[in-house]
Amino acid sequence: MEIVTLGKDLGGCVLKASGILRHGGVIIFPTDTLYGLGADALSDEAVAKIYGVKGRNEGKPMHAIFANLEMAAEYAEINDAAIKLAKKFLPGALTLVLKKKKGVDTGIVKGIDTIGMRIPDNDFCLDLAKTFGKPYTATSANKAGSPPQLSSKKVLEQLGRNAEQVDLVVDDGLLPMRLPTTVVNVVSDYPVILREGAIPPREILG
């Protein structure tokens, strides 16, 4: 495992993280909410590693980070409801659950009909998505059933021996306490809130 400090070397950290993702590896990285666990979201093998690190039931869906709505449209059906919410809140603390496109059947969408989209308000996350050129996983970097930690050091301590499966840690110090993303299903034209979070329901449904 390698640990790099984000600091002023955003470009260097992005290139290193992108290389890890391209080789099927796992990273811990900062987002606009919490530290996340990242791997190629469309690789069965890489996604299996993420479930292993978290000790999480593989039947539980996982979301992915995209560079922008145009990238998401390569993998998901973007309807009017999704466009409206994306224009209002993204980049930001919102996850949209969309209908996946035909032929997108691997990684986090294997065996399900939807794909969860994140476009974080975080330069590292967005630059990594652009450089990697594909979606990567956006699940929080915590052990399943345990609360998320706000520093990469605490994340690694909580993961214990499972952390040995992580290839790279991008450390951005102690993150501020924030609410998780609001998760909204927009498969139909009417948004359905699946999890309340940073964006209040009244703003989503208003």
C-alpha cells in the first residue's frame, strides 16, 4: 500500500490513482462528503475487491462517480427528471439512481437494472473520472456496519487486515463532518427519495 498526500500535487495524485484503477486496484480517496473506496466500477474483479475490503454483502448495490452527465449518458438512460436535478444540484452531494443502458452488465450493475451516479463537488474526484475515462466506485470507506471515519488513518484502523487489499491511499487530512449524499431514484419521471442526506427532501421534490 502506498499513501500520498493530496496537498498541492492534485495532478500527480490523479495520475497515480488512475493507474491503480486501470490495473484493477483499489484506492481510498477524499470526496465532498466522506473518504471513499474506489475501483473500476465496471470490472467484476475490481468490484469484488471493494466488497471484500468492506466486508459487505455483495447483494447490496454500489454507486459510481462520473466526470459529468455526458459520461453518465454512456451507461445510463438520462431522463428529464435526472436532467432537472443534475442541473440544480450537481456537482454536489446527490446520488441519482438511473436505468442502465442495454449491454451494461458488469461490475456494480451485474444482475440489476439500475446504476447509481455521483458527480461530487470535489476536484480530485472529477479530475480522476476524466483521466480514468470511466466510472469508478463511490462507496464510503468504512467497514460494513461501522460508522464512516473522517481521516484516512482512522479509515485504515477500522478496516484492519482488510486494508491490506488497498493499493493506494490519497490522504486529504481530516475531513469536516458532513451528511451523506441524498439518494434519489429517477428511473421514472417522478423522483423517489431512497435515502435522506445533505440535500433536504423539499428541495428535491419542490
